[in-house]
Amino acid sequence: MDDLGVAIGLVLVIEGLVWALAPRFGRRLLEAASETPESSLRLAGTLAVTAGVILVWLIRG
């Protein structure tokens, strides 16, 4: 459970950095995402999950 807490904390840090340092860029990302087809977003999400699982598997082995 400690690792899960750390992982959630890191996600919050990364997400917060975008909004704290470059809010205009964050808005542009949201606008671009709203115009992107759902199938493309789903594919990108699937690829991100896969990359994350592989990365954790390689590090934690």
C-alpha cells in the first residue's frame, strides 16, 4: 500500500506542475484532447497503461 500512495503522490506532483508552471499549455492540451477522436484517446491510454506496467515490471521485477 505504501507504493500505491507514493505512485498517487507522484501523479499529483506531475499533474500539478503542468498547472502551476504552464497553465496556458495545460488549457491547450485540454482543448486538443477535446477535439481528438475517442478511439485515438483510447489507444493512447491503452499504450500509456501498457508502458507503465512494463516499466514497473522492469523496475520491480
